[in-house]
Amino acid sequence: MGFRCESLLCSVLIVWLVFLQEASARQHYYNVTRLSGRKQVSRCNLFQGKWVFDPSYPFYDSSGCPFIDPEFNCLKYGRPDKQYLKYAWKPDACSLPRFNGVSFLAKWKGKKIMFVGDSLSLNMWESLTCMIHASVPNSKTSYVRKNPLSFVIFEDYGVTLYLYRTPYFVDIVRENVGAVLHLGSINGGNAWKGMDMLIFNSWHWWTHKGKSQAWDYIRDGSALYKDMNRFEAFNKGLTTWANWVDSNVNTTNTKIFFQGISPTHYEGREWNQPKKNCYGELQPLSGSTYPAGAPPAATIVNEVLGMMKKPVYLLDITTLSQLRKDAHPSTYSGDHSGNDCSHWCLPGLPDSWNQLLYAALVM
């Protein structure tokens, strides 16, 4: 009996400690930012709110931005409706400052900003370049698209926006057995050093299988696997990234953001419409909650960020993006066959992600 009581007491203590850790993590992400090298207490959760109609949107015209890829240029490729362009994100407890490209350029004059991740990073990077370009349409720019590194320089201000494409963060190495995803190594990280701001993102490629999978095997230490649970693999790879950041980034000089998990809308049952997907959706879900709840990957991100030594600001865009079932290219993409319910039209939702990034920097 005594042993059972001791075990029960241990279980209660473990549950309580986990609760405290999660509560602490939530407070860190929502109420405390350390973007200026000191704690700044915010009274507003920027990511709790709702979508409201705003006739002043969008921030720019897609025909006037030279940086949009065909896969995101929905109006050019035939999307007939425009209402999806007119929604603004409104936090419950405060008002977002409207994005000001001139102010952004002035604040970051001579600085280097890098997005690191997959095609959702590309989505957000192109959005920010368009938002800035709309503010200074006559400013001289240099534009280079290569793999893995692309960039736009706003030359009058010396501001460079980089994009480094790496869907897993960790390395894919060619071995005798084929392409191997190494969960414990990041050799490409040298390209991320020396930046004044880093915005990281990873998740979507971890779910890919079959022909869209970029590797043949997974290496975890000395063990080689044909496959493994993808959430477990993501957790291990993201932990390697977290260790890299803790060891290699000086947050006195570099601000670090993690672009939260971007959702998909292929399964209408997630919003209680089982026969639907994103095709033909014309407006956001009302309210501030998503029927299906948060995806498991978002929990992993929270857990890993909560264990880091260096301050990383989570742009927690998951729930607010889940509400935007109307904002995908669907069939109106110039470079994506079928129905794309994964990426986002530009102009569109990623502009709100960047407005939240801007708010996190200035509020």
C-alpha cells in the first residue's frame, strides 16, 4: 500500500510540474518578449482575436509587385472573387499598428533579415517584399532568385531580405543507401550567421511521403531507419535546430522569430463541413477558435521553444490561419497542379503574418 501511495504522489507531482512548465511557456510566448535584450511585458496577446472586414485592405496590388511567384498569384491566374483580400486580423485586447514600409526600412537601415525554411517561408518572404515595395515603389532594388539562397535588396536603405530554403533545417546527406535525413546535424547553418533578424519555419515537408519525400532513410545518431513516426522525427530535428540556435546565435545582435505552424484545409471535417476543402471557400470562419483544435506539430514547437536558452519569439499564426479556409490558391495557381490548400494567395494571409511581425517589433 505504501509503495502505491508513493507512486501516486509521484504521478501527481509530475502532472503538476508539466502543468507549470506549459503555463510558463504560454506566458513566455504571449506576455513576455525579449526583443530589445530586456524583458518587455505586453498586455496583449496578438494572436487571440478574430477576422474583421476592412475595405482598406489589401496592402498592395499583385500586378504592381515584381516578386510574387505564379503559385501565389491567385488573381492573375483566374480567381474570380476578391473578398478574401479584405479581411484584417483584430486582436481582442489591442489594435495592431498598420504596417509602415518606410518606417520599417528606416529602422532596419543597413540590416540583414533572413527567412529560413520551406515554401511557407517563401510565401511570407514574398509577402514582406511586396509590402515594403508598395511603400517605396520607386526605390531601387536588386533581386536574385537561386537555390538555396535568394534575396531582395532595397538599395536606397541598404536593407536586405534573404530567403534560405531548407525544409527540414537538418541535413540531407548522400550515403551509399541513398539520401539520408540526418536528424542530428546542421551544416547549412553557416549561411544563417551574421543576420540581424532570423525568421525560422519548418513542418510541412516532414509529412511528405512517396515521390514527394526528399529522403530515402533517416539517421538518428548511429541508427538508420527506413522511416519513423514523423512527429518524433520532427521533434528530434527541431531540437537539433534549437541547440544550434542556442550555440550559434548572439541574441544581443540578432532577433529570432519562429513562424508558427501554417495549417492546411484539405479536410472539411476539421471545420464541421466534411464534404468540403478550401476550393470555393469565400470567407473566414467566424469567431476565434477552430473546431479541430491545434495540430500536434504546434505542440511540439511550443515544447521545443520552451526548453531553449535563447529568447525566440513565436509568431503563433496557427489558429488565426486555421480560420482562413478561404485564403488558399486552390485551383488558381500558376505553378501548382490540382487543388492547393496548403499555400496562400498573395496579397492575402501572409501579409497579416508580416503585420504581426511588425507589431512584435514596434509594440
